[in-house]
Amino acid sequence: MPASELRPGHVVMESDDHPAVVVRIVQLYGGHAVRIYARYIWSATTEPDWELGTFRPDSRIPTAKKGQY
């Protein structure tokens, strides 16, 4: 899925064994980049989110298949 289409609640795959829920997305440089913050699906809600990375809006971010998590 393109980074520009991600929304909080989407599950992205940091790696095959590390699904993470998108919790926050910040638009940067007038929309020319997005910074994505996430939390592992097993993390407690009290644990801080972390920066998954900064991406161009058209960058493909691997997401979980529907119903996978």
C-alpha cells in the first residue's frame, strides 16, 4: 500500500514476524514525505509508539492481508 494511503489502525509488516499498528502519521515538507509511527500489535497501550520511518508518499509499505491480524 502506498504510504500516502495508510491511516491509523492499518497493520504494517515491519518484518515477517513483526506486525505493527499505525498509530500516527505526520505529513512533512508540504506533503512530499510522511513519517509513520507505530506500535507492535502485542504492545500495551501504555507503551510509547516508535518511528517506523519517513517515506515518500508513493513508497510501498507492506501491510498485513485482510483478516491476518
